[in-house]
Amino acid sequence: MSVSMRTDPLQQLRAAAAKDPKAAVKEAAKQFESLFMQELMKSMRQATMSSGLLDNEGTQLGTELLDTEFAGKMTGMKGGLADAIARQLERQMGIAAEAATAKPVINRVSQTTPLRSPASASEFVARHTEAAQKVEASTGIPATFMVAQAAHETGWGRKDIRMADGSTSFNLFGIKATGEWKGPVARITTTEYVNGQPRKTVQAFRAYSSYEESFADYAKLMTTSPRYRDVVAKADDAKQFAQGLQRAGYATDPAYADKLGRVINTTLRLQRSMA
């Protein structure tokens, strides 16, 4: 198994070692171990799970972020792989003896480049759970289902709907600016399915002043629109909730229910790991 990196880690370490060699080696070793664990989990998943023909970029991203979260939790344990890597790096760089006599460094930030993804699935879940719980109280839809739907619609926050100036629209649920909407809008190119075939089209979406406002508007849509009455009534089951949204025409993607169901399962696993 090989892990490729865009920059030479030894070169980074040599630059950082001049200031704090021991800390630099320790941090780099943890990052190497994290990369190894991510690749290991990816290989295990590929070996034990069949390919999902209905998987999309959003569900795959959720799985990758979940693997990253678990890999991070298993990284840096005492006596683990990181310790062995650190000892080997110290020998290769010839800094072990120097580090033993180096003066302690206080409040120094490691100079190595972080290798983990800047986005975090657990951060997305934590950020939106409170707002989702408030909507759960008024709609009966489980907060987990709504957080998962927001994750699916925005690619875990990485592909949110943007205004013309690049700022976020705070639209977590892909609600379009149709009907009686009089507020600001964001026009973007999106994919719609016509007769089962994907087509690119420019659509206007609602824009809000906060994520909380997005959740509130979603709650209003789900509770006041007759087309979603059955969805709310059967929202105690993840599969029925996802299928109900598809039947009600929430999205034109014919595989929307299957994709959303996968993201709900990922969200549930994340919440258990965060508990």
C-alpha cells in the first residue's frame, strides 16, 4: 500500500526541526499514521461492501469524511504506529540526540502542513443539530433526518448555494424561489432530471440571513404544503421519510430516496461516534 503526498514530508520536517524538532517529528508521525489508517479503512470498505450504483458524490464524500473521523480517533494512541514512525524519522533525520537536549518550547504551533480535510462531517452535524432539534419540536421530523437532508443537499456544506458575490445563501435544503417567495434569491446552474435524464439548468433558489432561518422555512414548507402531509405523518422511519419526499416531488432525481437514505445512515453513525 502506498500513500502519495504533494510535498516532501522530510523537507517540511527539516524546516520545522530547526525550531522544535521533537514536536515536528511527532506531528508528522501522527499525520502519516492518519493517512495509513484512512487508506486501510478505504481498502476494508472496498473489500467488504459492494459498489453502490446509486451512490453519488455527496454520499461518497460522507463516507470518506466518516472514515477520516474514525481514522483520527484511532491515531496518536500511546505505543501505536505513530510512535514507531516518529522513532524511525528521528533516526533518519539524525535529530534524536539534538531533541533530547533542546530547550522546551512553549505555545509553539507546529509548522507542518495539516493533511486532513478542511471540512468535517462531524462539524457539520454539530453545527446544525440544535436548529434541527427546534424544527423537530414543531414538525415531528427527527433532527437527524433533517441534518442528513441538509448534508445531502449541500455536499456536507462544501457545495452550498452561493449568491452572485460568492457569499452563502444559507439555503440548506435546496428550496427554490417559487410561489409566494418575495425574499432575495440566488441563481445557480443545477442538475434537474427530465424523463429520467439529467440536464443542466439555471434555477432561482431562496436566500436567507442565517441557517436557522433556512430550517424555519423548511419547517413551514413541510407543515403547510399539502404535498408533504404524508411525509411528515410517516417521519418516524428513515426509509419512509426518504421515499415520501421522492414521491412528493421534493427533487427530480429518481434515485433521491436511496441517496438520502445512505446519508441518513452516515449521519446516524457520526452521531454515535460523537456521543
